[in-house]
Amino acid sequence: MNQKDHWEQVYSTKPTEKLGWYKPHLQTSLRWIKELGLAAEAPSIDVGGGASTLVDDLLGAGYRSITVLDISEKALCSVRERLGKKANMVTWLEGDITSVVLPSHHYELWHDRAVFHFFTELDQQRKYRENLLKALKPGGHLIIGTFALEAPPKCSGLPVERYNLEQLEDTLGTEFELVRHHKEKHVTPGGLEQMYLYCCFLRNA
């Protein structure tokens, strides 16, 4: 089963609130985004947004230039249905972040919670980084949440790459300057503990 088929099956067989990474609200991401002081019209992209409520909360906070990208059509459809008419205020992209075509130097914020760690091969990580560098403006911010070293070696039946701070900085490259970071324990709806490493980077080149 390829990546797309895997995620379509996941979103087709489980309700959103039963998914392992589900949180009612991404409080850390929301707080950090608000503290960046972005303009309401600053372009942002939520990579692997899935069925996350982040887009709901960003719209509620007044942001008006949001793109949500996910490999799963089912996931994006579920969010559009949930938002109703508000869905028309959002740009929706179905695709794999390692291959999707994104506009050059367009986004002021790139948000990724629980996508990057699924790329366990160096070529996948390279392609992700290339798209990140292409699409994020110099001076823009990257907020990323990955599995920390203490987290389980798999998620949703797939192997993951776990990171400490130094490894994540090395993988992303010298174009990104660390602004803040912390670890956060996530407990899945099934009771499994997963330690996340959250980081905010400034793109400095």
C-alpha cells in the first residue's frame, strides 16, 4: 500500500477524535503563531493538516490567508464539511509535500505537526526541505512538531524518524535559526504516550 492509500484508509475507517494524533485544539501551535504577530492576511500553510482543528481556530482568530495541505482527500473533505461556508475562505491542496508544487517564497508561516517524522528516508527529507526552502519566504517562520527520541518508533502503523534538537537542526540546515523549542507529551485517544519535540525556526536566508 502506498502512502496515499494508507492515509485514505486511516481517515476512512476511524472518526477524527479516535486518530492517534488528535487533539481538540493545538494549543502550543496556536499560542506560538499568535505570538509571532503575523498580519491577518499573512500567507500560511498547514502541512499535513489532515482533520486538525488548527484551521478552525486560525479563522476564528482572524487569519485570512490559510492553505491546508494533506495527502488524503478524505481528510480534507471532512474539514471542509466541518467548516461549512467558512471553507471557502481557505485554500485546499491535496498532495504529497515531497512532490507537490508550491508557489515560490510565498508563505510567511509553515506549520507542520506530525508529518515530517514520517519521512524516514534521506531522499524524502531532502525533497521536503527543498519544498520548504522554495515556498517559505526569507524572514518567515517554521513551526514543526516531530516525535522526540522518547516517542514510540511507529505511529499509525508506519515507522517514524525520531529527533533530538541537534538532529532536527542539522536535518533542516543552516538556513533556519532556532527561535524556541520545548517537549510536550501527547496522550493518544487510546492512552499511548508520545513525546513531541516542538520547535519554531526563523528562515534567515
